[in-house]
Amino acid sequence: MTSFEFSQILPALPEAFLAVAAMIVLMFGVFKGDSHSRAVGWLAVLVLAVTAALVLGSPVKTTTVTLNGLFVLDSFARFAKVLVILGSALALIISLGYVEREKFARPEYSVLFLLATLGMLMMLSANDLISLYVGLELQSLALYVTAAIRRDSLRATEAGLKYFVLGALSSGMLLYGASMIYGFAGTTTFVGLAKAFAGGEAPIGVIIGLAFVVAGLAFKISAVPFHMWTPDVYEGAPTSVTAFFATAPKVAAMGLLVRVLMGPFAELAGQWQQIVVFLSVASMLLGAFAAINQTNIKRLMAYSSIGHVGYMLVGLASANESGIRGVAVYLAIYLLANIGTFACILCMRVRGTMVEDISDLRGLSKTSPMLALAFGIFMFSMAGIPPLAGFFAKLYVFMAAIEAKLFILAIIGVLSSVVSAFYYLRIVKLIYFDEAADPFDKAIGGEMRWVLAGTSAFTLLFFVWPAPLVTGASWAAKALFPG
């Protein structure tokens, strides 16, 4: 291979490594069998760690477009990719004990995580509508199978089927929109589209096509009104899979939406901003009010994730550098808080059986004080109570909205945050002030303890040293605002 050819592949080296490593892990699992599923899982975590090191240590430091214009590597892609890999690795770690106890530990489980992560990394570096779709479908196909991986469970099979049918519908909408954009603009490359719309005007066909593309991506982030799959899939899928769905794919899809709207269609902000504002308001309000009457903790987390997507969209609707920085900070804080929360949910076992009812948390502080403390930290953070990390996540996006003079949007965001605090604080009240229910099983596992300790420490102490994350988010946002 000549040096020129290698330089073409160098920006995509993490993806190339992950693709090859996933096949090696798959073959290892095939030859070793189900009895080595935990070893396959840890091998997959090692692969993700090496991939993250390749992303961070890449010698390509400036914005680079390669693979015939299909692939871009910049600071925004690096930041989002590290978050995605971190989310995938942590979700895989906390699921290792769960899949063994629930008796569906198989090597392909970890391989599907790797393939889904590969699709997410490709999404975040997409520089063309075609590469965008390829990355999105690679992620989605792996997630469809993961949702239904527990073949002996009717709920998991139903969840996988619902996700597949609605996911196919969203992919069709996205493809239809992309085809309309290509038909009117004559190109699918992000650079070509940006040049075509540099004057801030576009044919009505392009606007309609963009609306369909945004609708397809809104499904992936479960923004209202494209959220209908989320509560059922979150509840029906195995809890470890739900933890994965709620974290890494959400970060990747939001990152992709930011790249599409702030890249080729940045000059059309006046056209798409109203769509994003509607998605944001609808998601915040539904997430706040629909979760109030939920009794299942996984369904509650589904509506919680819908609400948090609404807050992230506030930053995107601002269409300024502060807004994108706020989205980047929010994604990091949301990712770690959700991983921690689902680690707590995975500890909800009574006499060897998983329980999911919110009432099962009654009096948890009396039977498992450290688990109760971690749960309390994550609930306070998601409610946006200062000085926890969640407060600063919302602060950044609301400040960006005010800077963009979207005062009504910021006010709605604050009010919906107040409403959503009710169901978060209700969980804290059950944990600390109600009479104790049946105690949870004590055997948690060493890896679960480390994940809980790390995520809760980050969430609690973020205000002590926020500079690394905020600086990284600013660095990521600047890539989309080179001027």
C-alpha cells in the first residue's frame, strides 16, 4: 500500500480497526461457545478501549475529508465518538452479570454491541447523505436484533418487532427526504449542499426533503411526535439492552442531527429552526407530564429520555456556537447519569428475580444505603437540582436559547423541568421516607460497583472541576463554526 492510500484511510483508522476486531471477536465467540460469553464481553470492552485510544491519539489533528468525500474527521466527531465508545463500553460492562443471571449470555450479544458502535462512529463522521444512511442502518440493524435477543421472552420479541417496523418506517422517510434533496440540489455531499444553499434560499422541494430527513432522525432520538416506540421498547427489551439504547445510540443520533443541520443546511437555519423548536417543546412537555403516572421504572426512564432530548434540542434550535457547546456538554452528562441510573435498575433484584416497579424502591436507604445514595444523586441530577451535573447541562442550553433570543423556548424548558422534578423527587421520597419493601439481593458484582462509583462521583462533583468537559465541548462546537 502506498503512503497516499494509507493517508486516505488514516482518518478512518478507528472504524477500520473496530470492523476487523468485531469479526475477530465474532470468530472467537463462535469457536469458544456460550460458556465463554463473559470472556467475549471483556474482549469487546478491550476492543472499544483501543478504538477510543485510536480516536484520541489520531495524528490527523485538523478537519480532514477523505474516502472520496464520504467521511469527515473533525473535533466534533472526535468528541462525540469518545462519548459513544464510553457509553457502549459501560453499557456492556454493567450487562455482563445480568445476561448470565437471566440465562441469555451468548457471544453474539457483545458482537452486536461492537457492530452497532461501528455504525454510530460512521454516522458521526458522515459527510454525504449516502454515508449517513449506511452508518445509520448498520447501527439500526444491530439494535433491532439486540432488542429481541432474548428469544424466550414474549416482551422482548414484541419490543424488537415494534422497533424494527417503526425503524423501517423512519428509514423510509429519511431516504425519501434525501432523494428529494438530491433531486433539487443535484448532489448528496455535505460540501456540495452547503455551496448550493450558501445564499440562504432553497427550492420548496429541498425544504420538504429536509423536513423528511429531520423526521427520520427525530425517530432515532425519540423526539415527539416520533417517540411512540420508546416506552414499549424500553420496557420490553432486556434491561441491559435498554441501558444501551438510552445512552450511546442517543448520543450518536443527536450528534448526527447536529452535523446535518449545522453543516450542509446551516444557511437554512431560518427554515429548519421552527421544526426543531416544535420538536423541542413537544418533547419537553410530553416527557414532563406523561411520566407522572408511570409505575414501571423503565417506562419512566423512557419518558425521561424523551424530555431530555427536548432540552438538547433547545441548544440545537439556538443555532449558535453556545448552543452546540451546550448540546455537547448535555450529551456527556446525560450519558453518564443514564448509565449510572440503569446500573442501579439492574441491581433491583429480589430473591433472584428482577423487579421493575417503582414501589419496589420503598425504603431502599434502610436496606442498601449506598445504592440508595447513588440512585438519589442521579435523580437529583436529572431533575436539574444544583450543584449536580444535570443543573449545569440545562443551564448551558437555556443560556444559549436566551442568547439566540428564544425566550419563550427557554421559559417552557424551565417550566417543564420543574414539572419533571416531581417524578424524580417522588423516587427519592420512596427511597428515603417510605417503609422498607423486600430488600434487594446483595450480590451486585465488582464491575457494577466501579461503574456506580465512577458515574455518581462524576455527577456529584462535576461542579468542582467542569473545565475539561466544557473545554472539550467548546473545542467540538468550533469545528461546526470555522469562521
